[in-house]
Amino acid sequence: MVLPEKFVERTMQLLGNDYILLEQALAEESPTSIRFNDKVAPTFQGEHVAWCSSGIYLYKRPLFTADPLFHAGAYYVQEASSMFLQQAIIQYFSNATAVLDLCAAPGGKSTLLAQTLAPGCLLVCNETVRSRAFILAENMSKWGKPNVVVSNNEPKHFSGMNHFFDAIVVDAPCSGEGMFRKDSQAISEWSLQNVAHCVQRQQSIMSDCWQALKPGGYLVYSTCTFNRDENENNIAWLCETYDATCLEIDISDFQDVVHSDYGYRFYPHRIKGEGFFLSIVQKKADNRATQRFKKQNNAVFKPIDSSLLPHRLLNSDDFLYFNTQQNIVAYTKTHKDELFYLQQQLGCMLCGLTMYDLKGKNYLPTAQVALSKSIDKTSCATTDVDYKMAIAYLKHEAINLPDAPLGFLLITYNKVPLGWVKNIGNRCNNMYPQNWRIRMNL
């Protein structure tokens, strides 16, 4: 690995005698780590990630694409250092009612937020790049939390959402110095000019979303880079510009995490993970703050009686059900007004729980409801399949279930839902989303 000369020079100034240890670590193989979803029992053995209750390091990297439970959202493959976000959540805003993950794709931090925040919290996951937003929507659907919105918006589109969020997470686009051993392209693209460009973009992103953060709320800022310009200097700028306060996270149990003047640093020569920086700041409280948003009705959404639907949700009375003329959606009662508001403010790709797509008079159950933690499996005809058939299903191939009931069947593997088929007797119509299918030759 040949590192850029200016990167070496700047990082030697930052680390001093420790630089040689970092360079040696960058030549080593990256560890593999995952987080388990609480909707299924853990399926792997490994070493616990100290700062994340559901994270483990695997002893060896498997072929995740070949595991049906990976596609079922039973776990998420996530770099271990970035799991430190859980500590910021637990120590400061675990009881938040509305949280924004502003730069969310592919979904590592969003799934961690969904897992750690209170069950009733509304989580908005945004991605600017549309192709990446589709991947984000897929991963959030598989994770199974019902109170989720996935949007495809620029950060500036949130500036008018006055004091809507209790917390905002900005995992900012950066120069990627901390990922050099995993991404050779990050090395070839690195330059001082790119670092300067990243700083401008990062400050713009934080400015764009600041008004959407309620007074007294929290902004978590993170990067996967080492230099101070994109890390501590940005937080110093934010605190000075907006009179915010940088907060401390208790790391007494994580001795190898470095506490700097404006945040927390993860170095691959000190911890088992990649380079990472995280800081949390608090917005100044203001008793004169205006209402977060005005309640709005949605004339297009027609309420419907859940007893008319073919399948049920757990705690069904906690939801309201609407016909959007294209879908049947379920909104939690506590967030109905917020979800209507977000539908009008944002380019929503996912909003609440889409239970059915409407095709004429037919209700076609969605992959999202199949994978939701809220689905009542006792209301579904269910067929558990073996590994070979699970892979065929996930490849969107034709499968036959001659002994199974006719109609819509929930396909499971090891009792974990994968999706739907419609059994018509001589064959099954595979309803797994085409754009989610396994393309690899397994």
C-alpha cells in the first residue's frame, strides 16, 4: 500500500511516534463485524464489540450473500468502530421521539438507531443519491421497524422543518482516510484539495439541518477520516457559529478509544476496527421555540378498517390504516400527524409500514410487511423451506410447493420470514422484489 505523501506528512504530525503503528495496522486485514437484529436469535459465534451490545467480530468472514438470514435482516454487516454511535444514543437521546439520520445509506447507522432508540421513536433516514436511497429503503425494510421514513432529499430541504427532530445524526461524506485498507479507491482519490472540499461540504450539511433540530437537541457528527480539518476543527466551527456545546461520552470501559478536544477517535492500531471519529453537540435551549409543525390532514389517504385486511399486525390497535389509492399503509397512532407532514415535506420512498400494493381489487402483500417485526405470523399461511429452496426463492426463481395451501404464503427459513409467494397449485408466483434478488451464481 502506497500512501499519499501529504497524508503521511499530516498524519505523522497528528500521531507522532504512533504513526508507524498506524501504518503497520493499515497493512493488515480488516476485521469482519456484524450486529444482530433483535427479531431473531444470534446465529454466529464471535468476540463481543465492547461499545455495542449487539455487535460481534466474526472469527472468519463468510459469504454473506449465500446466507438466507442475511437477506431476512437477521443481522447487518457493519464496521465495528462506527457502532460506537450506540453509546451516544444511550447516554444522551435514547428516549427521543423523532430522530433524523441525514446521510444514511446504506443503512448501518440507521439500523443501529432503529435498534437502540425507544420503540415508539420516529426515525427518518435520508439519502441524497437516489440509487443509494433505494438500497437504504431495502435495508430498512429488512430490519423491520415500523416507525421509519426513508427519504431522498438534499440536506437543504430539511432547513424549513422548524425544530422537528430531537436528534440528528450526520455521518458526513469525507476523505475516507480511515478506510484506506478497505478501499483502495479512497487512496487514489485523496488530496489536500479533496479534504478542503469535504470540509466545505460538511459544514454546509450541518448548517442546512441545524434549524430542524429542536433547542436542547443533539447533533451527532461522524466521519471515517483522521485529519483534524474534517473532525475537531469542524466541531469547533459548529460550536462557535451556533453557540452549541460539545458533550462528553463516558468511555471509561473503552480505554483504547482516544478522547480528543472535540470528540472521540478510533485508530486501527489501537482498536479492532477502522479509522473513525464521532462527536456529539447540544443545541442551546430556547424557551421561546415555536411549535415543531402544524398538524395536517391528508385528503388522499382514506382510513380503512383493519378487520377487512387479510393479515394482521401485532398490537394492531396501535396502528391506523389508510388506502392511498396505490397501497394500504399502516401508521402508528402516535405519529400519524408527523407522517402526514413528512409525506408533504419530503420525497418519501418509504413512510410507515406499506402492507399491500393495490392491483385492481386485489391486495398484494409487500415484502416490507413480510419482514416487519410487527407482522402477526399467526394470521398468515406460512411455509418453512430448506436452504436450497430459500436460495432459489431469493434468486427470484420459480419454486413449487404442492403440499402447501393455495393463495398467499409467507415463506420462512429457520422460522424467519423471507417474503411471499402466491401458490396457485402447479407452481408459485415468486413475489420477492426483483431488485433485491441474489444475482451471484451460488
